[in-house]
Amino acid sequence: CQGVAEAMFKVTGYVMHFAPIGVFAMIAYTVGSYGIAMLIPLGKLILSVAGATALFICVVALIASLFTGINFFHVIRALKDILFLAFSTASSEAALPGAMKRLEELGVPKTIVTFVMPTGYSFNLDGSTLYSSAGILFIAQLYGIQMPIEQQLLVMVTLMLSTKGIAGVPGAGIIVVAATAAAFNLPTEGVAILLGIDRLLDMIRTICNVCGNCMATVVVACWEKELNKATFNEKYRAFLGGKNG
């Protein structure tokens, strides 16, 4: 299994080398079809998703810190290279081995890591839901379609269910957006406009997915009394010392 996994990661690496060409082609298509002015609302969408993701991670980290006594901003700092890998590949699966190893280095038992992380990759996809929700609202606003608050809540619940299992597939979010837009009678043509920035939004949502699952794993370890503040701080200092060394 390890050999097959390494081979698949190698293939993924080859694909990612050609990803910038694909991103350029999608953005060129958007500009060529809808004009340079379309980049302004798309830029606003990117900033909105990035800001919402950063706010979400900070709020969750703060709540988790209060709940467990562990500084979860230290957890995020220890995971920064893993999160950068997730961002650059837009695939949670590519970051999974490194994230699991890093959590074990921070004191989380292997039994919890190997159970919670894969489970979270199927059921705890906060970033995918956030990204897809922003895409649906963007399409509605682009075509001047009013969505009352109860319909927005229904969209959120729908996306919470329909985004399960897509964490490891780059670009799968746009398929969910297209299906949800059709289900709520929104113009599916708007999905084509999102294609130009889908890769960038995919990178942002992947960071949220990986970070959320890593924090959830630490919370479960504390909940099961397999990790405490003193142990984490000791492992964290050892990690920093080894890294600096």
C-alpha cells in the first residue's frame, strides 16, 4: 500500500507541474469570453473566500483553545509547511501523510490520528462547504437573483451534505457548485465564469479542510484524555528545537 501511495503521489506531482498552464488557460477563457471587467467581481470573490476562511480558522482555533487549554495557533504554526503543500496542490490527500506524521510529532497518539484524519476527510469538509456557498451566492448576485435567508440556509445544508468525500479531488468543488446551482434554479452558465478562478478558490478551501481536520484530531485526543497541555507544549518545543537545529 505504501508503494502504491508513493507512486500515486509521484503521478500527482507530474500533474501539478502542468497545473499553472491549466490555470492560465481557464483565466484566459474567462477574460476572452466575458471581458477584462469581469476580473473585478472575481477578485472580490477571491478576497471574500480568503477572508471568510481566515476568519473561520481563527474562530475555530480560539474556541478549541478555550475548550482544551492548548494554544491552537501553535498547532497551525507547526502545520504551516503542510498547509502550504495543501495550498499548492489543492489536494487534501497530498497533504495527508505529512499531516498525520506532524500530529504524531506533536503528541497525538497514532491510534487517534489514523482514525480521525481519514474520517474527517470524508465528513469534515468545512472549506469545501464555505467555498461552494460563496460560489452559489456569487452566481445569484451576478444574475440579480434574490435569495431569502431561508433559501440561503437550505443551500448551506445541501452543500454540507453534497460536499462529503470531495476533499482529495482537485477541482471537484466546481461540480458541486454546478449541481447545486441547477437544483436551486440558478443559471448554470455562471459556473463557467467561476472556472477562471476555480483553481485559486480550490487552494483556499483545501487549506481550510486540512487545517480543520488537524484541529479536530487534536481536540479528539484531548477529549479522550490522550493529550494534555503539558504534553503538547513539551512536544511543540521539541519540534521547534529540532526544526531550528
